[in-house]
Amino acid sequence: MPLHMSNSLAVARFLQKHPKVSSVLHPGLSSHPGHELAKKQSGGHSGIIAFYLRPEHDPLVFLKKLKIFTLAVSLGGVESLVAIP
């Protein structure tokens, strides 16, 4: 789990700096609205990351370029998934 947590935080930090991303939601980031509460209530975080592309970038183009992640919805598996709500 510690490696899982550090990897997800590294990806979230990378996404924060990406020019095509407008915002990133991850409780390990100080910019997350629940960051302080998460620090008080837990000893870590999961590998789930949410982010928003800037409006000028088509999410379907993004999806077509993915090589590892699969378009699907699940919170119970170990697969690398992506979902567009």
C-alpha cells in the first residue's frame, strides 16, 4: 500500500502540471478541498485520481490514446481503469 499511495500521488502531481489538465482531485494534494481532514482521519490514501481536462481537449481523443487503462467503472478490482462520468 505505501508504494500504491506514493505512485498515485506522483501521478497526481504530474497531472497538476500538465498543460491539458485544468484540475486534479486527490486527497494527498494540498490543493484538495478535503486534504487537511484526510490527513487527520487516515494514514494514507488510495490510488484513485480524478482530473479534468481543459475544455478545448476532447476526452474521447484522450481515451483513444490510452494503452494501459480500460474504459470501465469499478471500485473493487485491481485493474487500471478510466471512466468519464
